[in-house]
Amino acid sequence: MDINIRWNRKNSYSLATLYPLLENAGFVRHPVDGIMVYSFSTAQKRSIFTEVSSSNTDSVYIAGGPHPSGSVEETLGFFDYVVIGEGEETLPQLVDTLQMGGDVSKVAGIAYKTNDNIVHTSARQPVNLDDYPCFDCEGPRSPIEISRGCPWNCKYCQTPRLFGHKMRHRSIDSIVRYARCYNDLRFTSSNAFAYGGDGIHPRLDKVEKLLACLAKFEGKNIYFGTFPSEVRPEFVSEDALELVNKYCTNKSISLGGQSGSDRILRQIRRGHSSEDISHAVEHCVDKAIVPMVDFIFGFPGETEEDQRMTLDMINWIISKGGKVRAHYLTPLPSTPYENMVPAPIEPDVNRLLGKLALDGKLTGKWA
């Protein structure tokens, strides 16, 4: 059977990592005969489920990524197999087993249906990032993944539930090897300033060692702590920002603030305070770095007072020269908020957010 990876620009990062793992795989933009491999998030599920259910191909459908991993039963209503969590080891083994007509029950890390019953095979241990490529330099590329996992337990986030609560890091040698494929170096990490550490205590010596090695490449631009990575507010310090100014091209960093209400920050188990957000912004301003701060509205139990605290924080950040992106909560599968209804945005708060957007001071989608 041919191996076909369903190309989708929104999933290009994960697809770039799958491509070098599947020998003779090709990209397609619609279902075709053979093995069809999909990776998708919750926001994409409706269109993908419709595509698969309406196709008339002779295909075996395999799903992976955030939504299938967190919502196995729903996904198996449309797909033949779900790769749960990390796919570097699981997906190639599953594909080889299907091509050889082997016993899929021996493939760890998957789920499938037998006689309308869902079968979960044994779980896999977390992978060593150095054992697997970020991408194939001759194929599609993604930002270099430098870390995976998160020790925090934010109630809205899938990351620790998919990749574990222990941070794992790609070695500097491995990062440098893939950096040769780029002129502009960008990275993925749940917290870029946590590179080399446990995700709770900064190890800026490790961060500097990485950046110093990358800076030896002439003509390469280093973007660290910017999208698609972000940094946690309590990791932002004068020393951390001095490393950005010394080694990097970017003059902004992406901060995950999430709420201006300490009550909500405690409720969502964020692990930092609103004061940490304020200090991070002030450190950025002092170092001539623009803080780009993300906030989420709609956490269950959020009151108008909580939303106004967040709005006050947004206005203060804008007054300091920072930029803000606002979002509305999407309850994600496998998180504690999976079956919760987001709190509505109070009309007056929504109006004021809209005014900020019209004035060009706010971006995002919060309603």
C-alpha cells in the first residue's frame, strides 16, 4: 500500500517531522487509495471528519496529533487507527505492520476498534528527541523543536497530558546539525527560556551555551522566545533578556500571561501571578524588547470582575508599548476543561476589546 500524508498548512510543523520517518511517503491534498496519515487539532476536526466520512477511496485511515490523542473514541468513529501522543516510534511501526499484514495489537501506543470495542495497546515511554529528526532538509521544514513536555499542569492545556510533565531537550549538537538547513532560526518549545532545565528553575547557562553555538554560524538570524515558542513570565529576567539582545535578532518575545486575575491564575493552575506578568513586561521594556502577551477569556467560573482585571492588564501593557493577543477558551480533549462550557465575555468587556482591536492595539479572536 502507498503511504500518503494528508498535507495541511496548519499542521505543517508536525507533518514535517513525520515525513522523514515514513519511507517513500508522499503528500496529498485529498484522500487517495492506500494508507492515509492525518495529524490535526480540535479546531480542524469537523472538516477532517467530514472529508474522511465522505471519501470513497480504498484506504486505511490513521489519525494522530492533539485532537485524536485526546479524543480517541470520537476519532475512531471516522478513522481506523489512532496514534496516541508521540508518533516517532509508533507511526512507522504501525505502517510497517499494516503493509506486512502483521498483528497490530503488538504495536504499542495505538487504539483501534474490534467488534465495536475500542482496543488500547500498551503505552510507550517518552522518546529521546535526539533519536529522531526535526525534519528532512530535502523535504518540508519546521522550526527546530528544542524541548518537549511541561512540568506545569494548566487546566486548559494538552501539552503535559500528551508529552508528559518532565521536560526533555534536544541536545545542542542535534540542534546545530539542523540549524545548518536555515538562514532564519526559529524554535518550538513550551518555554524557550527553560531550555536545558526542568521547566521550573531557569538554567540560563544552558540557554547561553545553545545561543553561543548557534551564533557561530555567520549570516543566520536567531529568533528565540518568539512564536511558535513562548516564554513563561516568571522566567523573564534581566539576565535572560540580555542573552536575547546579545545573540538574537528578535526584538520581541512571546509571553503566556493568560489572565490578569490572580484568582483565575490559581484556578487554572498556571503557576505564576499577575505580578509576574507585570515584572516580565517591565523587564522587557527596560531592555528595549517588545513584550507580546497572550491572554485567554472564558475560563469556567470567570466573572466580570476577573475579565476587567485582565482588560486592565491589557491596557497597561499597551501603555508600556507592549502588544497583546486575546483568545477565547477552546475546551480541549484530555484536559480538565474538556466538557466545561466557557464563561461568556461580558458585553462591556467585549465592546472595549473590540475598540482596542479597531484602534490596532489588540489582535486575536476572543468572540
